[in-house]
Amino acid sequence: MQTKRSTYQNRWLPYLLLAPQLAITLVFFIWPASQAVKSSFERTDAFGFNTSFVGLANYARVLADPSYLNALGRTAIFAISVTALSMSLALLLAVCVNRVLKSARFYTTLLVWPYAVAPVVAGVLWWFLFNPTIGLLPHILDWFGIHWNHRVSGTQAMILITIAAAWKQISYNFLFFLAGLQSVPHSLIEAAAIDGATPFKRFWTIVFPLLSPTTFFLMIININYVMFDTFGVIDATTAGGPGQATMTLVYKVYTDGVAGLNIGSSSAQSVILMAIVILLTFIQFRYVERRVNY
Amino acid sequence: MVENRPLLTFLTHLILILGVLVVAFPVYVAFIASTHEPGEFVRGVMPLLPGDNFWATYSQMLGDGWQVAGAPPVWLMLGNSTIMALTIAIGKVAISILSAFAIVYFRFRFRLLAFWIIFITLMLPVEVRIIPTYAVVADLGMLNSYAGLTLPLIASATATFLFRQFFMTVPEELMEASRVDGAGPMKFFKDILLPVSITNIAALFVIMFIYGWVQYLWPLLVTTDEDFYTIVLGIKRLMASSDRVPAWNLVMATVTLAMVPPVLVVLLMQKLFVKGLTETEK
Amino acid sequence: MASITLEGLKKTYAGNVQAVKGIDLAIEDGEFVVLVGPSGCGKSTLLRMVAGLETISEGTLKIGERVVNGLEPADRDIAMVFQNYALYPHMTVYNNLAYGLKNRGFKKPEIEARVRNAAKMLEIEEFLIRKPRQLSGGQRQRVAMGRALVREPAAFLFDEPLSNLDAKLRVQMRVEIRKLQRRLKTTSLYVTHDQLEAMTLGDRLVVLNAGQIEQVGTPMEIYARPASMFVASFIGSPSMNMVPLAYLKTQGQSTLLDDLPPDTDTVGIRPDDLRLTPPEAIHLTVEATLELYEAAGAESHLYVQLIGSKQPTVIRVSGQPPVKEGETLRFYVTRQALHPFDSASGKRTD
């Protein structure tokens, strides 16, 4: 890895500069993570007296547990829906803002602020709108003969958390799409216009392919967001219910470990999650590297 | 634009206005709810026009809080959130800029190892190591403390990488000129490198402030004492009891107050915010 | 002020790449020495070794009587002017000039006096309160010079200081640097890849190639008697023509070439030594077809192809002679204008 052409020769100073970061990393990241790995291979008896090495038994149990597989499936559905919904709306808005030169900044301001809203708050806002008793949206849906109660219907609960999670993420995706659109060379669009392409055709044949690095990058980031940052959305709205219909992997680690105190199983789940994050990070970095070369 | 198409332009504005309204609608409804009396929410549909209970609701929440629900006054929670967000933002920026300085401007034995240790934190979000991290904090006696709330969240690979990347673009000759001018490493850091990094520092600070403000899972785990509740956590506690006592005006007032500081930060520092966001994630 | 002595200086990078392969050079007190060579020849590395920005792998470096191999740049009593100026962007011009003095613990009045004095000398007094980004390229260059000047160091080191300027400013600053150095008599080491800059600035030139010295001498010595084919083609513009000796021998006057040293197989002829009119002195004649006529005001460049050879050749003549492209012309060159080389070793043979 690169340094500057000329560097300082100091013997101890670099270690001193790195000390705070490394200390926190070791104490609060590396050590706990290694503990999680360790206890994922152990079982503690009900009284907490004896801990024994059980090999892959925790993993075997987790992976054979229908409720875990259910959570895995729910997480996948959740991730795909949020990513698709939020990215497509964000792209639409970014394309529009990119068209209106004069008021672009004004619209941007009005679209970016949800980034600053906590996931829990996003959950509460939509939960309130969808409140089965007094909520506005169930009332409207009633006119169409749809009876809304996300406390009973698993599908409706999933729709609720998807909308809340996607709503918060639109601003983020919007900003990246807008930055991507603004970096499309104007000469290309002009050349296509001279070639007689309509605005829609220009978008799909020229602009969208050029946006593909941004799109791919955002997909990874969004999946990451849905998996890990939506804990607050779920905890504020459905708490995994009804009947585990909105139970994601992270929420399950929390309920099994903190509420259920099943350390072995929860640790095995944590390690599986780590593997997923490592995979996502790997994909992201490989791709970032490729983008640098292009 | 390449050519003038009035209909398309009209459609564009229409979509944007609709988008802005949809994005803002939930917040509008929440704010409206906070201006009504609790009785409004027992039956029927939630109100869509402002009520006249604004002052009463907000002064109650900011002042006494809502004791039945076990929530401390909002000003206290806002204070805690501010302390937490500021500590995390300042801490992250400080330790990351120092690490990046070490990694870029020095050549030393365990440089690559240090880099990888920092890199690994990217792959270990708090969500995947909840219980053992909680155990460490408990063992260190940091439950229900600002240190426990903030320290475990301060390490930052992304911030370190951002500064590293930026330092690599700072002309080599600045450091060399300062060496010829008789400045040692720390003098160069203080006199030259910090001043030229100031925009990056500010941009990162904005992002990290918001990151700190919206934290939820971690405060949920390490704070059981109401005195350390952050506002985001407080909302959840209020919600828990509003199923029984539907005092939606109070909940939504808290929600509104919880959004105001970070949203203001984003709006007032939009340029820095966008720069920080689009650059930290690359 | 001091002399600078380089004894067997070497720079070896990781992986055994040698950038500088043993340089011996004695720069006298007050002398202006220019290191010149193509990019990658090691000239900048050598300068940076003198500055203390690169470590010295082998050899001894003395500034004055002091061995400075292990000293920090700041302790070597040198000042440096960088190619991209390296001005501190957040500081005013005044503070840019004062920074090095402050770090050395100078008192305020002394700093003030020195900064004012340098600013006056460089005519940048009115910019002292500005930031570097508010200055033009030429003004920034002056500030960079000023930063070196205020220090009153034992030696100035210049790392291609003019290459970021446009052609016109470059000539102007070149003259100013030369005048300034004459006035201050500070020992100077100057790196450039531009042979014209090197010729016009230096008391002595050091031509470097692939980490080694090809030739050291005054500009005119080097121009008149290049020690190798590399130096011959690097110094002077357009480049010296290299004609195979065998070809010249077929042109009839081979007796004239008999006294060339035995190893000679290539003859160098400067573009201005080929003339359209026969000189009084004893001379050779060659015939060539004019392929391109480039009129450049006071002089013209004729790109020709020697008859019976594929050798492209350039000729520089004054004014605009009445010749046409496609014509076959006769050129004359005196015996004294021939530079004999051995193409195997690249060295001059006489």
C-alpha cells in the first residue's frame, strides 16, 4: 500500500498516532468478535456453570431451525423489496432533478433531509400513518375494500416495514444517482440528440448504462442497509411479528441473544452474519477497484 | 437541456412536486398530530389540519416529560443525544485523522497490519457482535455512561480511509517544503495538514454527527438508566406505553423534536453534507 | 554560502533498482550548476538526496566542510524551490515566506525585515496579504523563490521551477533567476530537462543519463565538444544529425575523412554546420532532397533526405533561402564541424 514519496523517519510516533484507533478497535471490535466466534462453538448449561466445546453443533442447529430459515427468507424478501422500491423512486427523482437546471438545488434540499431521520423515527412515522384504528392510510384503503391490519397480516406488516425503510433510504440513493447523472458527459447526450434519439431513448441507451457503476454500488450499500440498519424500523413497528413474519436475521440475533439468552445459538447466528458482511464488503471492494481502473 | 419540450418539463416538475410531498407527508402528519389534544386520537381518522394544542404539548414534553410512560423530559434526552452525537463525531474525526496521518506519512514496521486491523472494523458492525461487545462494556463498568454509549462506536474505517485518500491527493511538496522550512511531523500536521483538510473534516463531521444521533440498538443495550436516554431511545419507550394510553400528540411532539436537530444540520450544511456522504462511501 | 561535494552518491530502491549510480561532483562556492537530462535520468532524485528528502544509499555528501548524509533537510542550511511551488494554500504570501523563519525561532522584527526585503527584490510586495490561489502562475513562482530567499541559506536547490509556466514567462523568469543568483552569489543546484534552460542558466552543466554523469562542463564546452552521442543529441536544438561514416566515404571526398580516429563509425553534424554555400575552408559536399521546408522567421529548418541513404537530416539556415520542396540540394560542411563517434560505446573518439 502506498505512502508518500518521502516519509518521516520517526520510530515511535506512528504507533502513538494509531494507538487510540487500534485500542478501540481491539477492545470493542476484534476481541468481542473473537468471543462470538469462540462461543459459537460452545454450549453453556442452564445454570451457567459449565461450558463445553460442541463443535459445529450450534451451527447445525441454527441452520436446521425452521425459524432461522424463515428469517433468512424474510430478510431476502425485505432486502430485495426495499432496494428495488427505494432505488427506482430515487432514480426517477434524480433524473427529474437533473432535467431542471434552475430549481435543481431547491428540489434537492427538499429531498435529502430524510437521511437525517433515525430508522426508529421512520418506523414510528409510517406506523402512525398505518395505524389500524386512526391511521389515514387504512381509512383510505378501506374505500377500496382492503382491510388493513399489520398486527394480524404478515404480508401487510412486511409492506409496512418495506415502505418505512425505503422512505428513509430514498434521499441517499437520490444523491448518488444525481451525482452519477451529473458526471455523464454532456457531449454524449448532445451527440445522441443529434443522432435523433428521443429523451427516453437517450436515457435507456446512453445514460442508464453509464450509471451502472453507481447502480451496482448502491445495490450493495442498500442490501447492507436493509440487513443491518433497519433494526430500529422493525423494533419500532412490528417487533418481528406477527408470528415472525418480519423477523430479519439481525432482529433474530437480538431476540435470541438478548431476550432469549441463548448465547450459543446467537453467537453462531452472529458469525454467519459476519460471513455475509465479509462477502458484501468483498464484492464492494472488488468492484470499487474495478471502477478505479475504468 | 438539449432541446425544449414544454410538456416534458411540466411532467418533470409534476413528478418532483409529488415526490417532495410524498417524502414530506409522514412528517407533516406527525407534526399535525402533535398540535392536537390527546382526545382527538381515540376514534375516527387522525387530523390533517393543525390543532391549537401546540404550546401545551411541546412545553409539557420539553419540561416534565411524560412520567406515566417513564420518559424523562425531552430537553434531557435532547441533551444526551447531542452529547452522544458530538462525542462520536469529534472522536471519529480525531482518531481517524491521526491514524490516516500515521499510515500515509510514515513508513514503519507494522503499517500494513495496522491498516488491516482498521479495515476489519468495516466487516464488524455492532449488529453482528451485540452480546460480546455488551459484555466487554459491562466488564469495563461502562453501562449507563457516556463513555459506554460512545467509545465502542468511535472506531471508523471509513473515516480513516477517507482521510487517507485525501492525504494522498495533498501535493507531496507541501510536506517536503515544510520539512525544508524546519517543521517536524506534528508541526506539519498542525500548521499545514489540518488547515488544508478543514473542508473534509467538516464534511465528515456532519455525516458522523447524524450517524451518532440516529443510533438506536446500542443505546438500547447499554442504557437502562433514564438519565442516559437519548431522544431516539426515548421515543421507543413512549411508544411502548401509547398502546395503552394513546397520547399520540406527546409521542409525535417527541418525534418532531428528535428530527429537528439532525435535519437542520443537513439542511444548513447541505453542501458539506453531500460532499461528506458521497465521499465517505467510496 | 558553501561548496557542495558529492562523493560516490548512490540511490538504490527496494528491489535493487538503482536510480543514481555513483555520482562524483564538486560544486564550488557561489557556482550555478545545472543538472540536465531526460525524464527518469535520476536528476531529481539526486537533487532530493542533496536536499535530504531522499536518503542516501551510499556515498558522502558534504555541504561546506560538513558531512550532512544523516541530517534533516532543515538542518542542512539549504532552501528549495519546487516545480509546483508547494506554497501553503491556507497561508498568506507573507506567512508563506515567514514560516521557515518562525520555525527557526527568528524574532519578529528580523522576520519582518527579511520578508520585506525579499518581497522587494522579487517585486511581490503588493501581494503579501494575498493567498496563493489569488496569484497568477508567475507570481506564485516568485513567492516560491521568495521563500527560499528569506532564509539566506548556504545553497539554493531548484527542482524544475519553471516547467509549470508558459513559454514567455519561462524565458522572463529564467533571466531573473540568473540575475538574482549573480547578485546574491549563493551556490545553486538547478534541475531541468530543458536543454536551452540549462545552457542559458548554468556556469556549468552536468548532463545525466540513466543515473550516471555523461559529461560535466561549461555550456559552450559541452556544445562544442559533446563527449558522447547522447550528449550530442540532447544538447542543441534541433538535435545533431548522426551520419554513418561509411555513407560519407561513398560521397567522394573520402581522403578528408582518413585522419578520423580508427574507432569512428558515425559522424555527428550540427544542423547549422550544413551550409548551402561552399565555405572557404576545406570541406565535404553532400547531396540531399528537400522534403519539408519549415520557415521560422529569422531562421528556417530544412528537413532533407541524403541521396543514397535513408538518413533523415535537419539543416538550420538563417533567413528564407529560395529553395523548393522536392528539389535536390547540395550542402557543404567543413572538416572542423565533424564530431566523430563510436556507435558501439556511444563515446566520442577524438
